[in-house]
Amino acid sequence: MSKPSTSSLSSSTTSFPTLKPQDYAHSPVHYAVVLGDHTTLSRLLSSLPRLPDASHIRTEADSLAQERLSEQISTVLDRRDVPFRETPLHLAVRLNDAFAARSLAAAGADVSLQNSAGWNALQEALCRRSSEIALILLRLHHLSAWAKWRRRLPRVIAVLRRMRDFYMEISFHFESSVIPFVGKIAPSDTYKIWKRDGNLRADTSLAGFDGLKIQRADQSFLFLGDGDQIHNVPPGSLIVLNHDDRKILDAFENAGAPMMESDIAGFCSQTSVYRPGMDVTKAELVGRTNSRARRRRRWISSSRKSKFRVQS
């Protein structure tokens, strides 16, 4: 498992060598950003296709067509076959070029892509104290992330409907032969997941952390792909039920609206940037066995199911 990376805002996240324009000549957008050629950059971006309003995409066929269009844009804007796997947006941040950053993000550049050091362009902007660029990327990323989800929603619902209905449980805990009592300190939980038609439900008790203390809450997440006409719930809604407080929350409420100034100020006031993650590249799904080396099974919903564990 990888440890979360932290970067103090008093220093930049990465200290790559000086840029050499010839290293980026094979990528027109990279090259224009490195040279600070805004005229060429604007011309390149204006030649790209434009994605329509995501709210107009209602069928799986429309969703697939828009995904192909999005990939065409990404092929140009999100290239990383350059030193340190930096996108043109990363270079704009390094050069503190607000015009290039705004133009790239508005054209559809993916703010979430990471360079070879594991940082995305927004994190780089925050750590370099490029406040103007950070605000630009934060506002545009908030809206583009929602638009991307809306574009993919019809396809997600269609795939769910084609899948068989199921119930499953996912239990996780952490063990270490090096760190004592890690199982007592680290989080653990059992997720219970139901799927029916285009809807999903997941029950969990892990709510978050308060310092080193694990916060628990009896809550359910309901993804209503089919919606609910009786209660006027549109398809694709995500509802959070807090059983302890007897509250119902709409997780997507105001998701498509611009960020509030208070949220922006809170995000930009961070003194550290964290890059939490878990390395699962070497993880394996291993069947659980009993003392006789036979596959362990249990009864779930009137049928016998095999048990597996993930080990790394």
C-alpha cells in the first residue's frame, strides 16, 4: 500500500529541469504553450470539436457518440508522451501562464491527469501559489467533472439494466507483519451492495475520520438509475440516507451549478495538498479456503457463493 503524499504550500510539488522547447516539438499544443505562442494555441484549440450540453444526452447511443468525441479532444489536449508526462495544462501552470491554462481548461483539458510525480495541474497550481490559475482550474474542473458524469450516465444506466440483479458483501481490513496493532487503528468495514434493474444500494458504517479517530454512521447510498416518478426523483440521482439522524440528502444537489465563493475560499486556503492513494497494481483476488484446503462458501440469497480475499 502506498502512503499518502503531502506537499507543503511553501514549496512546489515538483522541481523538474528547465524546459527545452525541442522536447515538445512533436506535440503542437505542448509546443505552443512552451513558446508562449497564444495565437497558435488559440488556433489549435478552435479547430477542436465542441461537446454539446450534457443535459441533452439521454440515450446510450448518444452517450457513446459523445464519449468518442471526448476522446478525440483528449488525444490533442491530454498528451503525456513528453518529459515527466506533463500535459499542456501542467506546462501552463509551471510557466504561470493564466491565458493558456484558461484556454486549455475551457477547451476540455482534463485537470485530474497526473504527471510522473503523481500531481495534477490543480495541485501544482496550489503548491506553486499560482492563485489566479488555481481559481480558474477549480471553477472549470467543478463544471467539467459534472458534465462528464452526465455524458456517461445513460451508458451507466443501460449497462446496469443489462446486468443480472445481485447482492454482495465486501469486507475489508488491514493487516501488517511489520506494524503492530495496525488492524486496531486502520479502518475496517463491510459494504453490503444490492443491484436491481438500473438501481444500486450500498450500506456502510464508515463515515470518515476525525484526526486518528474513525467516525461511524449507519448510512445507505442509493443510486436510482431508474428514478422514482412517485417521489419526483429524476433518473441518475444519488441519495444518501443517514439512519442515525433520520436525514435524507441529495448528493448531486447543485452539482451542475458554479461553486460558491465560500467553497472556493475554503479549498484555496489549504496549507497542505494531499495525494492519498493505494497501490493495487500487484493485488490478487485469491479464493478463501478452509482447513481442508477446500473453497469456502456461504449461503447468500438462497444460493451458495464463493469467498475471496484481495492480497497485495
